[in-house]
Amino acid sequence: MIKAAERFTLAALLAWRDLSLDAKVVSAVGTANWLLLFANHTTVAATRDVPLWQLFPFGPDLLFLIACGVLPLAYALRDHRSRAAFTPRQRAWHVASIVAVFVLVPTLASIVLRETGKPYTYIHDGALMVEWAARKLLLGQNPYVADYLDTPLYYWPMVNNPALYHLTYFPFLFLVTTPFVWLFDKVGLFWDQRYLYAPAYIATLAVVPLLAKRVDNRLALVALLGLNPQLFPFVVEGRNDFFVLLFLFAGLVLLQRDRRTLGPLAIAVAAAVKLHAVFIMPFVAVWLVATRRPRTLREGWDALWRPLWPATLFLAVTFLPFLINDFAAFYDDVVNYNAGGAAWTYPISGMGFSALLLALGVIPFPQADFPFAAIEIAVATPIALWWMWRLWQRPTLATLLTGYALTLLAFLFFGRYFQGNYLGYILAVATPVLFLTAEARVPARRRVRARRTREIATAQRGSAAAAAPSSAGARVGEPVPTLATEPLPAPAGSALD
């Protein structure tokens, strides 16, 4: 039995080594998430969180678990057996089927359970709040001034939920929702915020592969992002992370193609949705100037302002009406509520620095005020400045995303709460860096090899020219020495290896 197990393990390792990059990533990430389905991957239900498979009745739940386990392994098996016959189109459809089973099927199940039950069940309170913020706006009320005691959010299963008194989201999220809510309410249909978030999830997975060049890298990138274990379960319950990531990655794709106006505009849309995306804006500004290498202040200003004025105008149109109407209410909801100091402050929770202080007794109770904002700024600022300097020296998207991800991690980790989807968002932002960096190395290696080849060819031509006089003076019948008898050694790693 031991020898059989040894042979099986060896065969499995050899088969794994032969797999393509995308097959390794898809099968590994899919299998890991399948195991997490039995305990860690949970979603909001009626009164408590339940594992995703419990959204289905007996029978379909088994089919769901079997499909989630079989599809990732089937991808690796098809790659191992078919090789090139497993075409990129077939691979893309297989990855799409895995994503659909893991994410879209339970999302649809959760929407159906909510529509056939009570409106405050099977949905995250943030999504529920955005729906009703849009209705408050339609009634002529400022969503940052109004409370939500007269909405189904009142019955959402959390005692003394501070979200009843504070709208923590930026304006664009409920502004873009308002037309849909108006239309659905007008015709008597049930609006669910996931009608907006689920398509955004799909669109994000369609946009982000454009950052990579190789097919295997694109497929691996989609798998790592779409099956991010700290992010995709939250799509099911209606969190807005992929709605932000859609515009952020779209902006990065446009910047990669030197669309210097549309790129920042798309990123500005993300920043108008959530605070997370605001932190990338300074890095984008540095990138815009650094890629032009201006020699004067005027050239630097032109490189910065010309691409950024549409984004600046969009942010002004989005925020100014609410800032002018009641700045104190906006500040209390967006800043005080999150940082501490509001009448109903968000309780300390999650897995960050604040949770550690609470566990150690440094902070007496979850609602207590604490100067987290000062700590966040003190830690995140030097990290941001260092990476902006690195970005100035090396203005690449990989450097931009690395600096943004690390700055956001420092800021959020030392904040009042650090949720699982915050970590998932940061990992999602950092994921393309792996492939951008890897693909940037390949042309660099090719340039080095081409330069070495030219150096060798030049040296050979010089040797041939030096040997020419002696060959001209040779007597008839004598052999003429050639370079082929004593070839120059090629340097290690050159194209001649």
C-alpha cells in the first residue's frame, strides 16, 4: 500500500508539472474554494449566516457541491489529456462554467429566496440601504440627512444597527441606482441591488484579462480574481466591491493603451462609489506626469491637468450637490460614522488592528471612540510617498497597483474595522501585478539576448576583417584560416545557447 501510494503521488506530481499555468491555477483555486464551501464560505440568510450550499433544498444542494468539486478537476484533466486540442475558447467556456456555478447560481438562488420571502432577508444591509437611499432621493430627501427607520432595513437581523442613521457610501452608488428603482417601482417589479452588482461582476471578469497578453495568463487572472475566496462569496449577498473594481480595472486598461483622459475618468467613477478607490487617484496623477517626463513646470501641469479635468468635473458634479445641501450630514455619515465620533458609530469588528486592541482590553467596548484616523494617516502616508517616488522612477502599471494596494492595506488595517471583503478587494487589486511583472520580464530578456547576439556578430566580423590580409597573402594551394575553426564562445543565457 505504501509503494502504491508512493507511485500515485509521484504520478500526480509529474502530471501536475506538465499542466499549463492556467490549468494549475484554475484547478488549485477551484478545489480550495470547494473545500471552503463546507465551512467558511457563508452568506446572509434570514436571521443568520449560512453556508452557500444551504441556499438550495436537498438534492440541488448535493448537485451544487458536486459541480463545484468536479469542474475544477475536469479542467486540469482536459489540459493533461488534450494539450493543444483543449483550445483557448474551450478553456474560456470552462472557466466561465466554474464561475457560474460557484457565484452566479447561488446569487440567483439568494435573489429568489428574498423575493419569495421578506425584503430584508438574504441580502446585505449595505445593498438594502442603497436601494432605499435611491427611494429617499426620489422622494426629494437628502439620503445623508434622512434616517432609515421606516424601511425594511429596520428589520435586518442586527440589533441597534447604526446603518439606520448613517449612509456610509459615496453618492454615485445610489445615483446610478435611482433610475432602476424608479422604473421597477413604477411597473410593480421587485428591485434587487444585485441586478446591478452581478452584471458588474461578470463585466469585471471580461475587462481584467485585457491587462495581460498571454492566453494562459488571462485565464489564470480571471480564475484568481473571480474565485477570490475573500471576495466572491460577498457577491452572493450583495456587496459592491466588484462594482468598484469594474471601473477601476477599466480605467487601468485604458491607461495601458495610453487613453490618458478616459482612463482617469473611469477610475474617478470608481472613486465616486467607494472610498477604497480614492486612494489610487494620487498614484494615477503621478503616473500621468512621470510617463511624460516634463522638463518644465508648464509641461508637467499640462501632462496632469489635461487628462484629469473630465474626471475632476465628474467628481464635482457627483459630490457638490450633497456637500452644499448639508455638509455636516455628509461628513457625519461618511467620515465620523467610519472613524468614530458620530452619535451612532460603527462598532469595531473584523480582523484588523482595532480587533486586536479590543481583544487585549485596550479598547473597553466595540462602540468606544479611538483615534484610528491618526494611526491610519501616520502609517499609510510614508508608504504612499515611498511608492509614489518609486512610480516616478519607474512609471509602470505594476508599480502603480503595488503602491496603491499597500497604501490601502495600511490605511484599512489600522482603521476602525477591517472586514474580510476589504482584504479580498486588496488581493484583487494586487493580482494583476503578478502577470504584468512576469510579462514585462520577457521582452527585457529578449532585448538582452538580441544585444548579446549583435555583440557576438560584431566581434566575429572584426576577427574576419583582421584575418583578411593574411589570407590574401597565402600561397595558392594553402588552406585559408576561417572563423569556423575557432568559434567564439557564446555568453551564458544568450540566444546562441
